[in-house]
Amino acid sequence: MKDKINPDHYNAGEGLQCIDFIEASMTVEEFRAYCRGNILKYTFRCNNKGGLEDIQKAEWYIKKLISTHET
């Protein structure tokens, strides 16, 4: 089954993920804000657009945000 939360087209090749490029282009605080914004976006729209998939996307960003506090 294909990953609907982090699909292959987010990989630019050579193992570089789009999210890694975004993170590298920002300070830690900027990237945390980016994650929080995406969490809000996906939870806000889940009842009207993507349902469970949007909740899973929000969860993915929550895990990413947590990882910025663990390093």
C-alpha cells in the first residue's frame, strides 16, 4: 500500500525528502512554527475535506515537531 501521508513524490531523489530541505532552510524556531501551522491546517479541515487522512497528516507533523525537541 502506498503511503498517503508521506508519498513518494515528496522525495526529490538521492534520498532527499522535501521536508528535510524545508527544515534545512529554516531556523529551528521557524521550522517548529511551520510544523505547528501544518498541524492547525490539517486538524482544522479534517471534518470538511480529508477526514482520517488529514488527522494522520496532523499526527505526522506532531511527531516531526516532537523530534525537534528531542535533538
